[in-house]
Amino acid sequence: VPVPRMSSMQELNEMLVARCSQYIESHKVLRRPIAVKDALEEERKGLLPLPQLCYDSRTVMEVRVSPYATARMETNNYSVPVKYVGCTVAMKAGAETVSIYSDGAEIAVHPRCYGRNQDILSLEHYLPILERKPRSILQAKPVRHALSKTLLKWLEIGEFSGRELMQILEVYVEKGEDEIFRHQAEYLSHEAIRRIPQAVEVQSVNLAAYDEQFMKGDAAACQKQA
């Protein structure tokens, strides 16, 4: 009391450790002959050593990856890289995260969702399949799920090619949305250059025969040569 307000479980745990340490160092229970710190030292003499390995308290289950590259836990779907579609994977759910494994290797980590019937998707998992379907990139659910409305609108009115969209999405995955807007003018300049029609190449014509007839004053021959 009062109930602590923390932004993350890690921050709460750090506060708990700090307060416990403070309690041990300074507190003395009423009507006890010694302080908490001294009592703890006495108790440690009879305690067993801690295990060498940490106990994994996460919930574990095996599931089959759906055609949409998602693994389902409870009522929620968590994405994995598309190459694992149809494979059986292991899911480990802790208080804050859901980790997904294939053959012992971790292939995805997501914040745990406590809602119902939600899709928790990582855009990076779908880049290979988006590259094969450039016309539907901006309509794809992982893209609309990940990008802000501001960025989506900018991409829609920009008329970028499929290749250009993929380059922008790769930057988004690697460095985030802010990086894209920092280089917005550069992307637009590339778009402007792409829209400029290419110059028409005109092959050179040998006019030697025409010039020869023109110099002789033979207009009819000139017209024929032309």
C-alpha cells in the first residue's frame, strides 16, 4: 500500500529487490531478540545450496504452424517466419513473453497477449512472401498491422514500385519507422526521378548521298533520297 505503478515487470522486480534489501539491512521485528539481518545469517547456515539450473516456470505446448505462418496459444495467434509453415513448434509462455522454438532453436519472441482472438504479427517474418507478391504489399495484413496509418498513407500516395516498397519495409524492420521519415525527402526524390520519362534514342542517319545530290541542284533526287 499504495499499489505500485510500474511500466514493466522488470522495473517492478528491481523495486522489489531494492525494498527487500533495505528491509533486511534495517528492520527489526518487534519482540525479537535480534535484527532481521542477523537472523538471516543464522538461517543461512541450515539452508541447502541453490540448484545449478534455473527452474523454467513457463507454460510449454507443441503446436502446428498454420498456413498463415502463425502458432496458436489459447485464443491468440503468434507469427513465425514463413519457412516454418506446416512445421510443429514448441511454444513457451511466460508472464510477459511467448517464445517459439523449432528443433531447440528460438525462432520468434513476442510480448504475451492477454486479450482474446488477437493476431500478434512481426513484419519481418513475412518479408520473403511479400517480395513474391509486390502488387499486394500494402494490402497484406502483417503490413497494415505493423505500420502506422501515417506511414501507410504516405506509401499509398507515393506510387512506389514493389521493389521500392520492399526496400522501405526492410529499413522499417531493421531501424524502425522514425528512420524512414528521417529520409523521407530522399525517398521522394528517388520517386521523382523514376517518374521522369526516359529520353528517346534516335539513331544517326547517313546523309552523304542527300548532300551530294543537293550540291548538284538535283531536287528530284533529293526528294527520292529523303
